[in-house]
Amino acid sequence: MCGIIGYVGPRPAQEVLLNGLERLEYRGYDSVGVALLDGSQIQVAKQMGRIAGLREKLAAAPLAGHSGIGHTRWATHGQPSDQNAHPHTDCSGHIAVVHNGIIENEAALRQELIAGGHHFRSETDTEVIAHLIEEADGESLSDAVRAIRQRLRGSYAIAVLDTRHPDEIVVARNEAPLVIGLGEGERFVASDIPAFLPYTRWVVPLEDGDTASLKRDELVLWNAAGERITRQPYVISWSAEAAERSGYTTFMEKEIHEQPRAWRETMRGRLAIVSPRQWELHLDEEAPKPQEWQRLHQLFLIGCGTAYHAAMVGGRFFEQLARVAPTVDLASEFRYRDPIIGPGDIAIFVSQSGETADTLAAMRLAKAQGATTVAVTNVVGSTLAREADRVFYIQAGPEIAVASTKAYTTQVIALALLALDLGHQNGQLNPERAMALVQALLDLPRLGESLLDQSAQWEPLAAAIANASSAFYLGRGLDWAAALEGALKMKEISYVHAEAYAAGELKHGTLALVEAATPVVALITQPHLVEKSLSNLREVKARGASVLAITSEGLSKAVGEVADAVLVLPDIDPLATPVLAALPLQVLALMAATLRGNDVDKPRNLAKSVTVE
Ligand code: M6R
């Protein structure tokens, strides 16, 4: 998983590429490089480490040229190193390639090319692409790239420069994202839109199988069948600043604080109370149709990581509101377990990026077996959004930090809206129950804002976890799903070992790990489970644990009698509490990571968008 940028136009390309790479660094950051075409010569600068290092090097020895390609890498084939950093060149030095994805038949191709006299300089799968293009016949670079695509197996987004075709970049996409930006007399290509947003808002997304030739005033596209095609550009409404940090120290902090606004966006134009006893839900054109809900056979909710936790919460919504018990699954498990799925089934795929490899594969499997597939995603034009039968955009705005925050809570709200819709369509919705939840959902932004206003007070609570080597997160029912997400957030960025358990499960083994001063974060927001949860708190307290309880105002007195510290959420309908509870869980993780001196936005070993299996 890597970030690609390409530029052809009148500007000095070096700055455009470096700026773009900085906006793509969330996709991978173990090494970085650029190739610029100046007249008849390609010059490459690449090295291990982050973009700031390359920027420094190029400030001292700039590269000239008005077209170029750049890459920020997250290693898959070959260790992070200067040699393995992209771009990669052919033997002659005429061709430079950047690539995101994995070429599965790399070993066979490499052997064949070496036997044919090619000399390799890296361990990467990407380098075979440069040598294959060198071998290919073709009048034009686009001919050559289209010809060698037949030889490649696996996922790839590539951008290619060739000294014999100056002022042109050729790009190709297969199961890895790539978008083109159209400026006045200039063309951009990138793995994600923010990379070129300071220069243009006009975007053409590529489909799997597409090849494109980009020149200053020209864009030529071919589809997988080799036919010349046109695709309608669309305009991006969010600004370049929306993708910047807007004064916060980290993107994660900014994105946590953006949540109340994001929740409003998720519900805007969709959910409203129109009279004291009446609410209305208007889902977009692309959302599941009433007749699809009405003939529902089985429901599946699928995602990875945080998106899976949102699906877990969503599963409870469908059960409570529509009396349908969905199968909630991890995409990486679902796709290999030979699931029983067919026409009449609806499978909802939750993914911020819409590019997660396992989620896409699971969606394609469900679709091939006849299910109606629904994408709940943030990224317009993402592969999931384009390939699923139906789409529900969570409208969270760009999420840059690797740790998912606003995408999680907006996914939860999106699933609540879909569950309300199904309950309405299948006649299972209890009107009072629904009204209470609708009211709560619409109250969330206001309550979230006031909760975040208190967040500075939580630092001592975070410090207690930051100083520990491991922590437990406990909850029952919806609180268990919230606990799973809280623990993931904590371990992902603070590197404190944090485990979440259904509170009733601890005594079946894991209680053995609880000892004096072990931090335990207990979620207790569901009134019907308070007594049971308090018993579980007493069990860990008896072993010396130090308990922080996150609870609602109405429950805080009873909970405060057992816990060592209490973080109080405003009272709200219990079904909506996972959204509010996410805020302190995210902030505690952020504070613990900051106290430990970690790079909050780019935690070690991780990348924002997991486009490999
Ligand atoms: O883009 P997606 O929502 O499909 O990503 C799924 C997971 O990789 C993602 O949620 C991951 O778990 C987050 N980094 C967690 O904060």
C-alpha cells in the first residue's frame, strides 16, 4: 500500500510532486522518491525514510523538469531501503515506474527477464514492470503499457514516464486506487484526491482495467477491453484546507473534534423530526430500495478493524429496530469461509476508504453469489462505492490520521439510519422506540460538542494507562463493541497492550492476568446491564485493578460507588451511547500516545488504507 502522484504541465514538477506526496504520506511512509523528465533525461531521487528527508535533499540539489512521478512506500516486496524505494527504472534508464499493489507473478517474470539479459537493481515486484515495458513493442508508451498489462497478475496502480515520450505520463489501474485531476493545461494523477486538490477540483476516477495517457491538454482513456472511452469528470466540493490540520497538532486530534460536525453531515437531508410525534427519513437514490428491504432473506454486516466494530454496533441496531439478526463478520474471515449467501440477501460492507482489499474481495464474493451489496463508505468514487449495488456515503470528510475516528462514529450513525429504514419497511419498528432514537441521533452533535469541551480534564486518566504495560477494556452488549474499539484505538497509537473483553467472559480465563494496579476501562452505559457489569467490576477490583468507568450521568452514582474514577457521558438513548462513548475512548488513546511521544497520525507498522490482503 503506497501513494502515487504524477504531474505533467507548465509548473516545475518537483514541488507539485513533493506537495502531493506529503498529502499521501498516510498511505505509507517507509521510503519516498520522485523521477522528473527534463528534456531527454530522467532523473531519480529516492531514499529510505520520510518525505521531509527527500525535501531537504532536493532543496540542496533540485531536479528540473515539468513532468514527473512520485511515490511514498509501505513495503510489501523487499525491505524498506534506498534501492527498493520507487521510482524504478529499466536497464536503459529510459523508463521510470511507480506502483501501488502487488504483482503476484513477479518471481516468474523476474526470472524470465533476467534470462533475457535484464539487470535488476531492487528486490521489488515493481521493477519487473519497468523491464517489461522496455521489452514491449509499440509505437507509443500507452501501447506498451497496455501490452504488458496482459502479463501482470495481481493488484496495481502504476504511473510511467518515458524519455522517448516527453510531456506524457501513462497510468494503469487494477484493484488499487487511482484518480486523475484536470487542470488548465495540466494533468495530475494520484492515489487519492487531496494530493492534487490545491491545484484542481476536477476529478476523473479510473476503473479497474483502465489505462490512461496524460498530456498537458489531453487525456486519453482505454477500458479493460482496450476500447477508447470517456469518463465524466466531477467536481470536488471539499477544500484543500479541509484536508489540512486546521490548527490542531495532529490530524487525529482535528478529526476527533470534527465529529459533531461530521455527524450533522451524515444526517443532513436524511433525518428530521417534522412534528412532535413524527420523523422522516430520506435515504439517497443510491441507498437500498424499499422492495429490496422487503424481500430481505439474510442480512450480513462486514468490515475490517474499526469498520468491523461499527458493524458490530450496527448489528445491534438491526436486531433492536428491525428484529433482524444480521451476521456480523470480519471481511478477511467471511471471504474464506464459504458463506451461505444468495439472492434476497443483503450484505452491507463498511469501509472508510472503500479500498480495503479484504472488504472489496468479500463484497465481490457476495455479489457474485447474488446478494445485493451495499457500500457504507466515506470516499466518493472509491472502488467499493462504484462496484457495490447500493451506496450510503457517511459524509465524514477526508480522514487522514491512520486511526479511524470520525469515520467510525459516522459509520455507526449511518447504520442506525439504515436499520431505521429496514424497520420501517418490514413493519417491525416500534414507533416510540424509533422516535426516542431519532431524537437522540439528532441530539448527538450538541452533546458531543459539550463532551469534547471537557476533554482536557481527561489527561490524568490517560496518563494512568500511558504508564502501564497493559490495560483491559470491558463492556456488555453495545458496550462490548465500544470496548473493542476503545482498546483498538489505544493499542494502535499508544502501543500499550490493550485487550477488550465482554465483561462476563473475563472470569473464564483472562482474569488470571489482572493484578495490582492493572488499568481497567469499563464501559457501563446500558441501564439493563448495570448490575451485571458492576459485579464484573467487583471481580477485577478484588484482584487490585484500578478501574476507570465510562458511564452515563443517570448511572454514575451507582457506578461511582465501585469504580476508582468515573468519566460521565450525558444521558441519551442507550442505543446512541456508542457514538458518545467513542469520544473519550479516542481522546484517552490520543493523550496516552502523545504522552508516550509517539507519532499519533502515523503509528508504526500501519497504513491508512490497507489495499493488500
Ligand atoms: O478503510 P477501511 O474502513 O476499510 O479500513 C478498515 C481498517 O483498516 C481500519 O478501520 C483500521 O482498523 C483503523 N486504522 C483503525 O483505527
